[in-house]
Amino acid sequence: MKSIKGSEDMFYYSKNSRNKIIHVRGCHYIKNTDKAKLGDFKTIAAAYREGYNPCHHCSNILKLYRKEKKKNR
């Protein structure tokens, strides 16, 4: 498994993708991606300014939303 060095607070994206999705470091979608094919943002605000959206699998905000939604059923 390849290790991505950087801050826990950084957000990563695949330079080869046109989907404009950002991921956190531990996301399984980017874990095995070659580091040369990854770009990063230091803040989520910078990613949003560039038109990027959070990954539905690794975003903490989306995880909390799904947890609350499940709890309210």
C-alpha cells in the first residue's frame, strides 16, 4: 500500500479524473493511486472555489448526515 504524506487536513483529487471530487487521505478511492497522479488542496474552501465536491464515501460531513438520517428513521 502506498502512503500519502501530508496533513490530515489536506484534501486530495485525482489529476486524471474529470469528476472534480476531493478525498481525505484515508479514502480507499485514492489509497492505491500513484502519488504523481494526485493533486491536493490545503483547505476545503480552496477546493470549493475550484468547483470540487466532497467524496460521498470519505467526507465526514456526509458521514454525519447519513448517521443522523438513519437515526431519524
